[in-house]
Amino acid sequence: MRLPIASFLGMLLPSVANSVLQVPAAPITISLEQTLLVVLEALGVNCLYAVGRRKFTDIDKMKRYTAEMKAFRSEMSAAQKAGDKVKLDKLKKKQVQMQKMQAEMSMDQMKPTLLFMVPLLGVYYLVSSFIKNATLVISPIPIQIFNYGPPIEVPFFWWYMICSFTFSGMITRLFGLSMD
């Protein structure tokens, strides 16, 4: 079914008129089991990664380093605003030490990532092989032009990313891994 304006737009922009001004032909089916499987996968992966970080990273040392670097940055900023050259020279000498601390922090945080990357990628590909390219969720935010066009479908990869980011912050705090 085409709208009267579609013929006018069809002359100007045929591909846009055909994609925007037509009503979708088939309804979208969503499997609740597949959707929940991806949610559980994201939750499990985040929990496993948090356990790995807890086991292989000295959290107290990371918090201490983070606090020291934050204090250093604020001290450096205050010295720059005040134009205190003596203090800036002193802080620039300390900057090398701060960079070493930051490099050490990065290496400590990389350990669990490297350890768990291959098994977690295996789980990801195993679950994605069951789901294939199925639509798992339909976006609750309608971004449709003139109330026509298909609703936004969220496939496996993007649904996994949304779930993973959602659970990441909560699990980090739950396991006491946040640096603030």
C-alpha cells in the first residue's frame, strides 16, 4: 500500500520512498527463550570476569594508585591555573612516577582480560550459533518517519552489548571492584 505522496517522492528519490513510506509486510517474531539466554550469558560473563579481576588483581593497590593519580592531576591543574612554575617543575619530575604507576595498573587490569578472553569468546560464539541472526528485541523507542517503516529490531550482537553494559556497572559495584 503506497501513500499518495509516495509517487511524488518516488520520482525524486525512488529508494527512499520505497523504504520509508511502505508498511512492513510480515510481523516480527521474537523468542523469549533466546532473549533470556543472551541476558543470562551477559550476566554470567560479567560475573566470571569480576571473579577473575577479584582473584588476579590487587584491588586495594589499584584504589590507592587511582587516588594518588587523581590527587596528582588536581595538584597539577591547580599549579597550572596559578602559574606556579616552581611547583610545576616539581610535579613534572613526579609525572614519570605517575606514568609508571598507570602502566602497572594497566598491566594488572589486563591479566584477567587475557586469561578469560578465549573462553568467553567461545561461549559467545556458541550462543550466537544457536541464535543466528534472530531478532531478540524490538526497541521501545519508536524512530519511525511519519509513523511508517519497520520498528527497530535489535539483533544478537547489539542485545548482548546492551545487556553486558547494563550488568557491568552493577556487578563491578557488587564485587567491590569500582575504583572510586
